[in-house]
Amino acid sequence: MRLPALDDALSTFLERHAAGLLRDTVVMLLSDHGTHGIWYNDYEIGAAEHKLPVLYVLAPDWLMRERPAWQAALRANTRRMVTVRELYHAIVQLAAYPNTASLEAGALSILDPLPEHRTCAEAGVPEEFCACRRVAAQAIA
């Protein structure tokens, strides 16, 4: 989708949201990668940012009041490694709502607190996509 078309779709979505038409809708907006085509992508810091996609979760206030543990988990997980697997399991949980979804053994979801410190290997992220290694200080100018 071209950017102007995306702008129109986003504008329509925001208008519907403001009008209260999406009061039962949870929106997960994510990108497939971080910054791309930025002048500093050739530097180590740019390469690291490229591996960090954006994720926004917009949930109705009533749902967060009804499930305060979900709200607490979403807040806690803002600084934790999240993979699409955890998004998938959250969608399974949301689709089952108000019932409790039974996730496969060991499954993690963004609606539950994720481990504070886990490696890419533990999360199932291939090494070439891992953004965990420390970035050394590097002059950009």
C-alpha cells in the first residue's frame, strides 16, 4: 500500500475510533523492521535500530479496567523482548474473550508478563535478527 493510501486508511480508522465505533476493538499496529533507509543505517547503531520494529497496542479502556492484569502486563512488556509468537498468543486470548483461552504449554503472550531478561535464543529469534548484542560507541559524523 502506498503511503498516501495508508494515510487515508489511518485517517478513516482514527475518525471511527474518535466517534466511538471501535469500542470493542483491540488494534495491534506493528512494523516488520525498525528504521530503514536512514543515513546512519551503515553504522552499528543504525543497524541495531533496523532490528527493532515498532509495536503499538490500542485497547479499549473498559477492557483494561476489566482485565487489569492485562494492562499491567502490556505496560511491563514495553521494555521487554516481544516476538510475533507472543502477539499470536495474545490474539488467541482476545478471540476467546470473555472466556479464558487455553494456550499450548509454555506459550507466552504479551497479555502476560514476559521474562524480563531473555536471550534471542530463548525467544526463538535467529542470531541474524537479534538486536540484543551491545552496540559499541561509534562516531557518526
